[in-house]
Amino acid sequence: MFDLHRLLRYFLYRWQNAALSAVKQKFYRIKNSSFFTT
């Protein structure tokens, strides 16, 4: 049986993880650069 809800939830979880890691990488790159001088 093809479970559409499970597949959709799996793809949503994967996309959420990818977006979260991308935002973290961008934040760390900005934080490590000399843009913020604290």
C-alpha cells in the first residue's frame, strides 16, 4: 500500500532539516565574519 501521508511527512521532515541546517550555516558564517564586532 502506498502511504501518501507518511511520504509527505518524510519529505517535509527532510526539507525542514535542510532549511534549518542552511539557516544555521548562514548564521554561523555571519557570526564568524568580521561583520559583528562584539
